[in-house]
Amino acid sequence: MEGLIIFIGVIGNIISVLMFLAPVGTFWRIVKHRSTEDFESLPYVCTFLNSFLWTYYGIIRPAGGLLVATVNGFGVVVEIIYLILFLVYAPAKMRAKTAILIGTLDVGFLVAAILATWLALQGETRIDALGFICAGLNIIMYGSPLVAMKTVITTKSVEYMPFFLSFFFFLNGGVWTLYAWLIRDVFLGVPNGIGFLLGTTQLVLYAIYRNAKPADNISSGLLEEGRQHEPLISPSS
């Protein structure tokens, strides 16, 4: 059983790494154009917070947490690079907004969560409290494509819901749900189970609309909305 747990965890790590690297093309475009255009920084701010807390969770969890900590530690490094590039190439207004978000969520909330769980709680209570926080954040991350899914149904086009991102959503949620079941970790299992269901729904939508022609009466505003809300980041495990 121990060998199976390690094998599933390693597979999950590989898939999660691919998901963390999914926005590389977007940031190559940002660097090339020297502008963040209409892209939002909030997904990357939240993913950094999510990855950091999961890393902390994996470190303090006595069993089965090492693989969770390592892949999310990698995610922390990647998100730092994304945020630095965003701060460098964003317009002044967006740069200020991003700095405020980083200060509020990635510094303020993060420090408060770590100090509260470390100083006020001990043992299993500390692990459970942090698990609740991480699971909540992960559910929010997995919920990010809902706007894109709405756009697909409205426009009858999958242009703004990339197949591979949806596919890795599906794989990531499924593998980490299995891993959570093997190590009996409900905090890891519930959000990734939700992610697996959402990933499955996205693949079903892709199969339905991949050959469909966009509705003639769709306004350019709806297409622009889809582009702006495209899920460019990957929720962590």
C-alpha cells in the first residue's frame, strides 16, 4: 500500500507541475508585448497564497504530507516569478492594485493564518484548522473556470476554454482525490473531488461544443468577457 501511495503521489506531482506551468505561454506574451494587457493578477495572487498554505500543511502533517509540500513549494516559486513579471509589465494602476492584493492576501492573511494556527493551536487541532483553510481556498481555485464555462454555453464556442487546461484540471483532481483517499485525508480529498467533477464537466462541454459554430447573435463583448476570465492559472493540489 505504501508503494501505491508514493506512486500516485508522484503522478499527482507531475500533473500539478504541468498545471503550474500552464500560464507560461501567457507570460511569454506579456514579456514579448511588454504589457499585461487585460489580464488580471488576482488568480496568481490567490494561487501563491493557496500554494504556500498547502506547503505549510504538508510540512506539519505527520504522514503523507511530503509530496503535497514539495509540489506546492514548486508552485510558490513559480507564482513568485509570475507576480514579479506582472508587477514589472503592468500599467501603473494595475501595478498598484496588484501590490495591494499581495500585501493584503499574500502577506497579511498568510502571516495571520500561520501565526494563528502555530501559536493558538497544537497537534491535530492545528492540522485540522489549516486543512479547513486550505480546502476552502482550493475550492475557490477550482471554481475559477465557472465563468469560462458560462461563456462556452453562451457563445457555443470553446475558444476561451483551452482543452489542455481542462484536461489537466480533470487529471489533477482525479489523481489527488485518489491520493487523499489512500492516506485518509478529507481536507485534500473534498476540494480535489470537486475539481475532478468540474474538470469532467469542462471536458463534456468541450466535446459538445468543439465543432459547434458560434451563435450569430453573440456580441463581441461576450467574447471579450471570455478572454478576460479565461482560467490562466492552475489550482494547487
